[in-house]
Amino acid sequence: GKNSANFYLVGSLGGVEASHRGQDVIKIISQNPAEVIQLALESKLGKDCNTLSILLHCAPTDVVFLPSIIPELIAFADFPDVDASNDARMPVGEVRRELASEQNDAAVQLLGGSAGWAVDYADFTYERIPDQVSLDVTVPASTIHLPVGSLGSIAVSLGRLKLWTPKPCVMEEASLEADLTDIKLRINTWEREQIDVIRPFPIHVSVAHEETAEELRFDVNINTGALRLTATPQALRVILAVPEVLAAQAEAAQARVAALEEATRALVTEEVSGLLEAADGCAAMAAAAERAQQIEKKPTIVDLVAKFEPITLAVTDSVAPVLELSCSVLRRGLQLHQETLLKKDLEQTSILDIDIDKIMLEAIVYNPQSSAWEPLLEPLHLGATFSTVSDASSWNVSCNAQSPLLLNFAPTLLQRLTGLVATFEEGLEVEASTEDAVGRYKVLNLFGEAITLKFITASGRHLTTSIDPAGSELAPLDEFIIPNAVTALTAQLKSGPRGGSLPLELSRCGAVPIPRSPCVAELLAPKPAC
């Protein structure tokens, strides 16, 4: 093959951590601290070609975006201020211009003075580009935490990425596989409630590239697992506050970015342009330009097939689930075909066709009175096609229903939907404050003895608290229910024998008798929640 050498290089990084004022900014999560990052490069020479294998494995990382760190980083990177009142020193503006000029001159000398060396190195590198490349990359799910003022925080996990080549790739034929798992978005509210807006779901992508004498072809296949989204007033309030938080940081950095742009423009000097002129005689640049022209003249065909598991949007009020919307792409999934051609006038034109064979839409509403989900939109099957040409300014769209449109309207359903809209409006208007917290869950003990409540969580964990008789005074329960995702509770006399009532589910109103007592435990909620 091309000029190269047999070599094997392996290395590992023990760990990386960063903190700001005692708070973690970057934290590696690994059971083996000695192998946080592993890298291996291997080049094998053959009679006809050489192969480069790349292996990269990383450990999970937590990244915390602290708003307070941005202004301090900007101040640290800015030019030092000079006391302008001292006549022996230059004004602040003169000092900054002088420092910027020195930095620019140093960069120009580094680039412009080594133009010949850069060209030689480019040719040297081009001659040693491997004929085949094999990849094995694993980047685990890293989580980015963004505090959102007093409302809470957002935790975004970009997912665990595994990227590999089923067989060594060459320029004319390449295959690439990618798995992306554990993609999720979690909201942590000021009430210590955790809301999984996007629950973990997987994505698998395979790409096959083939180049022939007549055309370039890309075949892409995408398969996703079931995606479940959750919308609540508390989560929506935090998400809508994110642009304001980011805008405040962007405003603080705007002045510094403008200064960097001005310094960057100063780098475009005659010495730097000399480096570009020297590149005209570079064999590597000439070969790359010739290769680009060959590819540009060939038609490019892209075929994409995407198959999706059901996508569900669950809408809940502050207490219980209300509405679920689901969408499923059936049969052949989504098919996309695009052709890009070079016309005689050397202008490119592309033809795009999208075909969705069958989509199923469905909507259900939870009725707390019957503890059952009732259909709002019966399963509706649709098909759609889209086509366009880049020269045209319009789309051809065709949509056909493959089943009747059936909607169910009942007083209970309409009450639930009306109440849901009002709950979201109120939730977005209320400012989060631990001092003026109204509380979602409260208990009133009208019996003459203390009552013990046992909370049942989704994970099976049991918590207990005792409620003393307090007349008409309500006792808060949010600290038990919200952070622990409690689904039900039982009640019993504190002084009585063991054995509580039947579970009282928090998703609906109801009442259960308390054993060995003349009273009941009843769950009430504002209308129309019940």
C-alpha cells in the first residue's frame, strides 16, 4: 500500500475533574478510575493495502453548567485593566490594542513563516493516509445539568454512543453502524420532584456508502425504540425558563465575543495569504481538489428508511395523568429518496420524495371515576407522500385517510380536558417559592386519635408518618409524596394492632375504611380532577 509503518499505540487517562467555588463542573463516573478514557491506534501493513484501526472508550461524565462561572471566565480571559490616572502608563485602550497587536504578529509569524514546511507536511501526510480504516468507538451517556434559577434544574443525557465499522472501510465502499441508547431529559423541580420528560429510548443507525463509475449511493436505515414524552405544568414551566437563563449568559459574553472577532479579522494579513498561495503547489491540495471535482460530477442517490416504535405523549395535571396521544409508523415506515444531479450549466438540482405508508394516531383520556382510560380519538390510519424539486418553489403533498375519523365526546372527557388547560395556565403563572408554597398534597385528621400513613412508592419503598388530630388544620404531605414518586398510601390507627387499610391510589378519588375504627380515609381533589 502507501508509505507507512507497522505501529501500535495504546494509552489511558485516569480521570478529569473540574470544580468552581467548591461545586463540581466536570465529574467522571467510573468504577475503574484507572481507565476513564482508553485509546488504541494500530496500523497494519499488507501487500496490497494498509489498515488503520481506532479504538476509543470513555467513561460516563457529569457536566454541570453553573451560570456564575461564565462572567468570571470572561473576566479572567479579558485583557488586564490599567490605571488610566497614572500619567506614566498608557490608557487602557492603548494597552489593549498593543497586546492585541503583539498576539496577532506572533500568530502571523508562526503561520506565514512556515508556509513551506506546512506544504511539505501536508504532502507527507497525504502519502501515508491508510487505505482502510476500522473504527470501534464507545462514548457513554454523559449528563449535562443546567440550573434554572429557583425553579429547579434540567438534566440532559445525550445517550451512550457506540460507533463501529462491520468491516474495514475504503474510500469507494464504507459501512458504519451506530447505537445510541439512554437518551433522556429529566426535570428536577424545586419541590424535589423528578419528571422524566423524555424517558430513555434507543436509536440504531446503519449507513452504507458505495461509489461506482456512474454514481454515489448512500443507504441509511434508522430504527428507534418506543419513545415516551411526559408534559406537566411544573416541567413546562422549567423548560420555558431556559431561554431566559441562556440569554442572560449570552449577553454577558457578547462584549468579549465582539473583541475576539475583531482580533480574528486582524490575522488576515499578507503573511497569512502567502500561506494560501503556497498551497497552490501542494500535491495533496491538488489531489484533493481533483477528487472533489470527480465526486461533484457524479449523481448522488440517498435512500433512507426509518422505522419507529410508538411515540407517546402523556399529559398530566399536577396530580394525575389526564391525556395520552400516541403515533405509530406502521408497515414500511418512513421512506426517503433523494437524487442530486449536475445539469449542463453546472448547476445542481435535487429531487426529493418522501413516502409514509401508514400512520396510526390515537388519543385516550383517563377517567378517575371509573379508573379506566377512555378513547377520545379512535385509532386513525393515514398515509402521506411528499415530493419536491429544488428548482421548483412548491411541494406536492398527498394525504389519505385509510379509516374513518371517530371522536368520542362525553361530559367527563370535556371536563377533564377543560380542567387540564386551566391547570397548565395556572401552573405557568405561579412563581416557585418555598416560602409561599401552597402544596399539592395535604391531610386533615378529623378523628380523635393519631393516624399512621404508609406511603407506597413506584420502586416498592415504604415510608411512614404519623398524623395527630388537629381539628381543621391541614398538614402538608408533599415532602413524602413528590420526591419519592408515591403511587398509593394506606392508613391505620397508631395505637391499634398492625394491619392497614386497602391502598388508596393517588391517581383517583376514592375512600377506604380504616380497620378497627369507625372512620374512613378519603382522597379528594379539586374538580374536574375527580
